[in-house]
Amino acid sequence: MRRVNSDWLVPVALIALSTVPVLAGTARLSELARGAPITPANARFLASAGPVVLHIVAASIYSLLGAVQFSAGLRRRSHRWHRASGRVVVVAGVLAALSGLWMTQRYPWPAGDGRLLYSERLVFGTAMLVSLVLAVLAIRSRHFAAHGRWMIRAYAIGLGAGTQVFTHIPWFLLAHDAPGEGPRALMMGAGWAINVVVAEWAIHRIGQRSRTHGVPKERLSIQTRDR
């Protein structure tokens, strides 16, 4: 029982981190579906709903189903399920990244956004997309460890919205107004940066564990070998 619980510790934590952005996205979809009154906060979405609907659905699938991929026990027990769900995760991640980049380029900037946040969205959105492409290329070449590393990086970037909830908390506790362009860019960037640092730490720990226990690197990945 302890082994099962510890095996699901990381997936459950990641699902919990995804909860707020998923709920916020669900609320946005409900707003679009019922034709809410136009406000400065939603005008760009109501004017062109398709990209944001695609982004919310794809990002929700990516964050929730992607979290389950971190259960090593499930990967070992059900290789077929892992491969099938992994394909869904990759497709959802690519759609989330592409739709996010499209919105960054085409939607008008809301109040509080600026050039720095615009640049951050381009950098991290592109990094997520490139990481997913490299993960696919790695698994097609049967470089399993490299596939796992790139998927961890891509997932960490995609989960930035969850961490950004926490990086905004100090501002809303201490300030009495909405953040300006500088503070908002700093808090948004911090969310992505924290996730990237944690991802690289996790990748380092996996590699260190493989050297310590003599486990072949090819087996230490999000994708396991076919049997």
C-alpha cells in the first residue's frame, strides 16, 4: 500500500496544481457558451472564441492526463495504455502550445500585459513546442531516456499556469490594485522559471539515481520499452 501511495504522490500533486487553471478555463468556456456581457477582460475571447476554446480544452487534457504519465507503476503495468495516452498528451500539448502562440500574436493585449510578458509567452510557448517535437523524435529513434527528459521539460512549461497562481498570491495579499506590466511579467515569468528549474532538478535526480543503482539510462524515461 505504501508503494502504491508513493507512486501516485507526484501525479496527484500535479493534478492538484492543475486544478485552478482547469477550473478557470472551465469558467471561461461557460462564459463563452452563455454569451456573457462584453467586458475589457473577455472582449478578445468573445470576438474570436475558437482559439481560446481549443487552448483551454487542449491544455486541460495535457495537464491532467500528462500528470498520470508520471506514475511509474502504471507505466510498468500497462505499456499499451501509456503509449496510447502518451500520444493524446503530445497532440494536446502541441495544440495548446500552437493556440497559445496564436493568441499571443493575434489577440489584443489586455490591461497589465506588455512587451516583456509578450516575449515571455513567445519564448516559453516555443520552448514547449520544441520540447514536444524533440520528445517525439527521440521516441521514434528509441532514445527512451531523452524522450523522458524532453517530455518532463514540456510538461513543466505547460503547467506554468498552475504555478503562476502561487506567484501572484503575494501581490494580491499585499497590494490593493491589479499589477502593472512589470510586476505582472515578473510573476508570470517566475511561474514558468520555477517549473523549469524543478524539471531540471528532477531530470538530474533521475540520472543520478540511474548511476547509483546501475539502472540503464534507456529505461529511465516517461516511455518504457515495448515488451
